[in-house]
Amino acid sequence: FTLENYIKVFTSRIYYTALLRSIWLSALSTVFTVLIAYPIAYHICRWAGRLKGAYIAIVASVFLVTFVIKIYAWQILLERAGLVDRLLQLLGLTQGPTRLIGTETGILIGLVYASLPYMILSLITAVEKVPRDVEHAAAVSGAPPLTVFRTVTLPLTMPGIVTGALFTFALNVAAFIVPALLGGGTITMAGLLIQRVSVGVGTAGGNWPLAAALSVVLLVISALFSLGLVRVFSSRRWRLAA
């Protein structure tokens, strides 16, 4: 047993930069995933009607396709002059061809896409548990729709948000395929770095103790994030709101 590899993780620029980038992109992707998934889940539960089962089947069908194939598809969509690039130009958001492969933006898109089904399914379960009578009672009492959502729906669905956020952060902080394919070999995250120092070719590979140290650090980061998230959203303020 030695602390040499752990010291190297936090003192070598390439390693701690990859860790910080992984934490930042994972946290950011978690926020975007919640913002995108919540309206979708709420629509499925409240307004889909007879199509509710079909919508859930569509969300679940994403898992039937191999993840690597889906990220390869995103690689085609995000390449220069690809579909996304042309759409951005058509909407006037960019003035010319935009490079998304090999950027943090491209990786962020891949991370959000990868975790979106987990978040949607978690939120569907949470929204389903909220009695509509409670929302109706708040509305009848004079609360406008935004107030009903903020004081009733959101606190009661917070367990689903927390569950989805735990899945999202844990999956993305150790992501390997997304940065490997959408990072263009220039953006390094912790999961990709673990692969390089363990089974990589040349002098960079074969360092299993260093790869293990990086893995343990990622595990600790995920555990701290999980404990912090659960502690914050199980606080007295949220319990009173619910």
C-alpha cells in the first residue's frame, strides 16, 4: 500500500484537470438533463392520455440499441457540416460551420443524451405518485399554476429528481465512450484517462495502480455527491414544503 499514486492524481496537471473536467461536465449534464426531462415526464403523466404507454415504450426502447452505436450516430450528427451544424446555421445561431466534435459542448450533448432516459423514467415514477387532487386543491385555493408547481408539485417530485440526478452524475463522471468518440482525442475525462493508463499502448499503459487510484477517487467523488444531494433535498425545508 502506498499513497504515491493518490498524490500523483492530485499533483499532476493532466490527472487533476481530467478529474475537474469530469466533475464539471457531469454536474452540468445533470442540470440540463433535469431541465429537459421534467417537462417530458410531466407531459407523459398528465396530458398524454391513451398515448402514455406508447410514450413510455418509446423512452424505454432507447435501451434496445447498443450505446456505442448511438454515440457513433451522434458523432455523425455533430461533425462539421453535419445535421446539427446545418440546423444551427439555419436558425441563425452560427455564422458558419461549427466544430462540435472535440469540444466540451459536444461531450456535454452526448452525456445529456446518455442519461436522459434514466431521468425521464425516474421522474415519471415521481410525478405519478403526486395526487392530482392536491394540485387541484392548491389551484382552487387561488394559487396560480406557477405557484402550484413551485410549492406542491416540485417538492413532492423531488425524490424522483434526486434519484435521476444520482444516476446521471454517477454514470457521467466515469464516462468513457462519450469522451472517446465525441472528444476527438483532445478532451480528456477521468474515465478515458483510466483506460489509457491501464490498458493503453506504449509507456502510458500498464500502470494499474495509478488506474486503481483514479478509480477510487472517482468512487469517493460519486459517494460524496450522492450523500450531499440526499442531505440537501431531505432537509427540513423540503419536508415542510412537501
